[in-house]
Amino acid sequence: IAWSEPPSNNPITGKNGSLQKLCTVSLRACQELTPLIQAIYEELLSSLSSPSDKTHGETETTTNNSVKKLKQDNSAFTIADGLVQRLLVEELFFRGKLFRDIVGEEEEDHTLDSDENYGNERNYYQIQGLNVPDHLHPLIDKTRHRIRSLAEEHLLSSDETTEKPEGNDRIRSNQHPNISYKQLTIFIDPIDGTREFSTGKGDQCSICIGFANASGKAIAGVVYRPLSEGGPTWVAGAECEGYKECSLGPSADAKGIRNGNSSGDGDSYGLLTTNGSISPFVEGLLEELDVPRVKSGGAGNKMMMLLQSSIQRDQQMAKTMAAEKKSHDCSNGMGGKLYIQDRGVSRWDTCAAEACLEAFGGRLLKLSTFLEFSGYEPETKPGRDCYTYLASKTNLDFSPGMATLTKYNSAVDNGAVIEMPSQLGEKVIDVEQVKPYSNLCGLLAFGEEWNTVERRKVLREALRQAAQRHSPSYD
């Protein structure tokens, strides 16, 4: 593991065409985005203290001078969500012309797709009906230039023989996209944890950038927390290249790693959950595992908290073994945090997290599949235990009759949620009823300390006991 303090200018490493280089370039882009995200966050904090702010009462009719609004499904949206995604898609990743596909949480207006609109500054000053405050325009322009220069310097190669993509005059005649990336699909969550970001809990939000291969397997990723106390924290990895790197705050010592979230929880073990309500299944699981509940926002942030506790445990165990002159871990204690969710998140929430966890020896799996098989070990059935990360018009991991239809996972048609009041709350039979990127099978994430046959059996038994009491919601 390459450790560093919260980076201000992390080096670009890895060979041309490698996943490591793609990750370190993406990480540098996140660093370049940080001042803009911090500035928007300050705007949000100011609006929270303003008596004219509507907070929870906002709707799609929010005035254009606002920096946030609510989407059709009542989830939060800020100009940071739109700007970060647009800057990554258009400036860093050449609008997807170097890759197979790009899937982002925030859908863009189709009028931005035409090449004559590409590079138009006005496209960055209005985000999904919200006018960006004038004093942020210079910072946006500076960020665009720096990310564009970063991409042109590091994601293009002068020794490839492939044809230059049409409709992109940014790529000079002697430069070509690296052919190694042409089969990759990128999943982006520009601000994972927007609810926390827009309500003064910015240290729980993250940028998630995941890369999947032609089979839809998450193989590399970056999760970056721009607003962590003490400076940005991040994790990046690509297991297939043996690459893993992180900066999680002060180096771990005997006193433990400081959590990069606002909960103030210092326990080295527990079950990570949403800040809001949890399902009866998760409530029962807390009792079966006999662990404390650790509340926090954002899937990316929870993965980083999980990884922090995993690394902390490894370091403490190494010190103990060295002191007792043991060559292996003889402890029966489980330790480490777990992240188990039977309610909905999406592919852009989990692609980067899954790749990063695997790089550090952990796993992120479908909860339903883990529960399904007796004696089943995930590594023996590749392709069934993880989500599929490919661009698609239908949900590639849909299982008829398992998921419950909600306003969050129900299909969207022309920007409006399809009205199916009689079916909301019922099990979904038709794949056309649900969004293509909803994770409808739940999730189970754990660190390296849980990734053994013995400990997975313990975990599976606790999950099955909880499921007998209350079936997972899968919504």
C-alpha cells in the first residue's frame, strides 16, 4: 500500500494504458475539482442559515438562483452534482469517446450531446435549470482548463495507430486514444451522499468513479472524499494489476484511525447503515451479529469507513503478532465493520467501491446471492455474486418477483416517474417496471478480515437468522 498524507498533487503513476494510470489520473482530477466543490458547499451552508431557504420544502419549481433542488423522486440535487459529472464526462473522459460507455447518476439534457455545443461555456453556467452564481464562473473555467490539460497530457498517446474519434477537435493529429480503454465502461456518482452534502454533512460525501470491463465486472475505481476533516481522503485500486493506494487521514497507530465522517464513532467494528430509517431485516441483523449500529451517509463513504477499520485491525494484529512472535492470526475475534443493505442503491454507488474493496482483499456482493446457496463460496461462481456494470436500457441483474417496487426504483419515462400507485409496494414481475441501474438484490460488503471461509459462514448464518425473522426488502 502506498500511503500518503491527504494529497494536494498526487503523482500520476502506471504505464500508458494501465488501470493504475487511469485511476491516478482520475484521482488527480478529483483533486482539481475540490476547490469548486468546497466553494459550492459554502454556498449550501450559507443557504441553510438563511431564513429564506426552503430546505425540505423545495420542489422542481425551485428558483433558478438556488444551488439545489429536489428531483422527481424527492432526492436531492445540487449544482455540484451536475458540474462534477459534466466536468468528468466532457473534460476528463472526452465525452466517452475513449471508452465503451459512461453511465452517470445525473442525466444530462440531450441538447448538450451535439458537437457544436461542446466547449460552450454557457453549458457550465446553468445546470439542469439552476443558474450557477456568477462569482463561481472563474473557478469553473479554471477547473475546466486544468482537467482538460490533465486528460490531454495523460490519457492520450502519440504512439497508437488507432483512428482519432470523430467530432472531437481536442485530440491533435498526432494523438490518439489509448486502445486499452476502449472496452471499459465508466460509472460515475459525482456527489455520492447528496443529501448529506446539501444538509451540512459534507464530510460524508464522496466522488465515485468506477471502471468495468467488457463483461461488466468492476475492475478498478477511485472513491474520493473532498470534504473530510483535515483534508481530502481517498482510496483507489485495481486488483488485477496489484494496485492499491489510499490516504485515509493520519496514519494508523495504536490509537486507531480517525473516521472520515461526522458521526464521531470510533469503534473498530459495527454495522454501517444509512443516517435514516432501516428495514426490519437490518434491525434483526444488528441483534444477530450483536454489533453496534454505525450511522453514516453515502455508499462510498461507508466503504471507506469499512476499509479504515479493516486496515486498522490488520495493523493492530501485525503489532500483536510481532510482539508475541506469531506467524499467523490466531484470533477468534471478528472485528471490522460491515456494510449490509437490503434497500436500494445504484450501480454508480457501488462500482468504484466494489473494485476498491477487492483491491484491498475485501468483497462487495449481492446480498440475495450470498443468502441463496448452501455452502456457496462467492469465488467459485464468478459472475453471479456481483452486480453487472454495463450500459443498458434494462436492469441486467433483475430477478422476477424478488424486488419491491418503490418510487426510487420504478422506471422513469421522459423525466417523470411512471404512475403505478396500485403496484408500488408490490413485488416486481416485469423488468420494464424498474430502473436499469437500481441494485435490486441488496448488497453485502466486508473487508479482508471477513473474507475467509470460516468467517463468511458465520456471517451467512447471521444473515439467514435475520431473514427468517424479517425477509430482506430488496427495494
